[in-house]
Amino acid sequence: MVINYKIVHDQKNLKQLLRIFPMIRIYEIINPTTFGALGMMTQEDKPSFILDFTNYQGIFEEQGNQLAKIVEKISGEFGVIIGMCPPFPFLAKFQNDFDIPFFSQFHYHSGNQQSYFQNSIAFLKSLDIKGLIFNDDSIPMRDLEKNVRDSRTNRLYTLVYSQNVAISAALSKFDPNAIVISLPDMSPTGTPLSKIPPEMIENHVKRIRIENSKVSVFSSFEVHEKVDIERALELQVDGFVLDISSVSLKDPYEFLVNLVKPLKN
């Protein structure tokens, strides 16, 4: 089945159409922003924030729906992209219920790893998941490189965690969409980003920019208020992965709005 994109004017309708007819072929795509609607998140479409619930299934069961509605609302109000990385069992349901980008964390499987990875990719794409996060330091670098490149080939927005500058330099050459700075002794500890010595971030940013200027730099350090975001932007950080344990769940709407506002100044 072939459809000319020119006859489809509403991206939500197009997204629903693709779910009904997964084998549909699209041609004459005349609007580059449509890539996001088709599950092809580009570097320009990068999320500003990703809320990571991977290790907090209990919290997600209780508040996942409420938080997804809040994320959807804030994204629309401020024109920023906020993604969510829920526990794996919730991916399908939430992807169908909300119009926000969902990500999945990849966990290394040592037995027949490549076959396992390809099956995982196929499953995630069937759900229209937008991206994949690699946060497992047990993955051998040779496997990680292939996994990152395969993820990019499959048009998944790909983020990889790094714990030191040398690893950041090596990962940059794999051409992920983004590298997430994560220092094991600092995140999460309750220490906000604005209180962390700036060179901990600056050294990563400099080295990544030298090795591959196309790679975005994300931070996984805790952010509690807008001063943390402002400081990160001064240090040329492009985005944030927020462990849900550091997000205020008493008033998540107000908390997230305060973090988003500096991006719009």
C-alpha cells in the first residue's frame, strides 16, 4: 500500500494510520518535522528532558498516568519535547495512550547477544518507541558500538551513558545521538547540578565536541530548580535525563514547568 503524504495533513491521523497499516510506504514527505510523527526522531527533534522510571515500577504504577498527562500538557504549552522511559511492561499501553515520545532502556544479554538485540529493536519499532537508552556498563565496547550504529540505522534516537571523559571520547566515535554524562559518585546523591564542580561537565563537553560535534550532551545529574538548568545551559549541556527519584512528585507540574522555563528564555 502506498500513500502520498500530501493528502495527510494531521500528524496524529498519520500516526494512527501507520499503526493500522504497519506495512504502509510513505513517499513525497514534504515536511521535515514529520519525522517525529513517523517515529524517526532526528537530531533537531531531540528531547529536552527524559523522565526515567526504569527502576521505579511501583511509582510508575501509582502515578504514571498522571505524570504522562502532565508531560503531554507541558510539552504542548511550552513547545518542548519531554520524553518518558517507563518500566518495560508499560511501554505498549502508554505509547498507545499518550502523544509523547517514549524511550526504552536496553539491558545487555550475553548469550547470542546480537540476535537478542535485533529482536528487541524489532519489538520496539512495532510499538513506535522513539529511542533507546544504553545505561549498562557490562556491555563490551565492540557490542555497544554495533548496537548504537544499528539503533541509528533503525532511526531510533540513541543515548549512551558515560562515566568518564575517555569513555565519552570513545563513544562519540560510535555516532550516537547523545551521550549522557553520569558520574557514579555524584548521581543521584541529592547534590544539584549547580553545586557540582563545573569541570566535571566541561571536560566531557569539550572532548565530545572535539571527537564528534554532531553528538548532543545530556546530563543525568540532579536538577532541583531553574538555577540548575541555567547552569547546565552555560556549560553547553543540550538535555537532561531525570531519574524519577529526583523529581518532586508533590507538584510535578510546577516542578517541571520551573525546569522548562529557562529553555524558552
